[in-house]
Amino acid sequence: MGVDAVLYRLVRAGPGQRRPSYVAAEVVPDPDDVLLDLLKRVRGGGPTPLLDRVDPLGELVVGAEAAPQLITELRCLTEVAREPAEVDQVRRITLLARRCLTNRDVEIRFEGD
């Protein structure tokens, strides 16, 4: 039961479509609960209010406008990371968040099981 970080890309409405939709563009899976364990270590401590809202059974949508805050909070996760796998997981999610800085038509969803 991990929390996957999924980058979704906006697909503009075309002929026959009423509204735009989002499609998954890239996934950072969490099959070994690496992200979930990191989130438990920082939850409620104050510096990660956005990440504190990640639900291991639900979904949290982080739009491109919140990418700077997300990147800052991910640095807090790096500080509590103990294993190389944890550091790598945060690095990979940070790369997704950085894509949001340059492309406003994407969002990150933290998807629980």
C-alpha cells in the first residue's frame, strides 16, 4: 500500500469533446511504501503542510501553481531520508515537480492504494 506520484498532462478538448481531460504522463511508483514511510516521519511537524494532506487511501492533486511549495517540502523529506532508496524516491518526485515549473498544463497526483 504505497502512494504513487503521477504526473498528469492536460489534453485540450478537441472536436466532439466537451471539456479538457488529463492523461497520465509519468509515474513514480511506491510499491515498497518508501514515500509513505517518509511522509509519516514528517507529518504534523509543521514544514510540510501540503504533503501532510497526502492520503494513503485517497488522492491529492497538486497543480502546477503549487509546484514551488511542493519542491520546498520535498527538501524536508530529503533531510529525513535514511536510505539511498528514500533519497532516490524524493529525487524522482522532485523531477516531476520541476516539470510543473516549466509547463502549466500538468499536475501531480499523489494516489494511494
